[in-house]
Amino acid sequence: MCIKEYQDIKIFVKGEKFRTTYYPHFEVNYRGMLKAKFSFDLSILEGRLPADVTIYVINWAQRNCNLLKSEWDSILNKKHIQ
């Protein structure tokens, strides 16, 4: 589910596994081509984005950490995963 769209940046919380576990993370698509996955501690788990986009995403995520966590929990609850 896309929870934020700004210019060419889309931020998603999908509730999918990262590698083999349900690790809390969100995904960022930039211009429909570049992707990165961020953990909730704002580390980049996978991928790469331009520096200015990364800074925007980190600033946004810091201000919206409760939204990210609630979306993640909601998705996993719907999948019946604890």
C-alpha cells in the first residue's frame, strides 16, 4: 500500500518478508525505476537512491514513524502473523 507520494517518490509498506523473515521495513520507489528498502531504524537494507531522495525519505520517515509502524502491524494482523 502506498502511504506517501511526493513528486517522483512513492513510499510503500507491503508487509512482505525481507529475505526469509517478516522484518519491519518499507520500500521506496523513485521514478518508477530505482528502489530501496529501509528498516524502521532508517538503515538502507537493500538498493540505492540518489542522496537528496534518501535524505527526504529519512526525514519523512522520522516524522511519520508511528504511521509506518501502524501500517506494518495492520498488514501483518490481516495476514495473521505475529
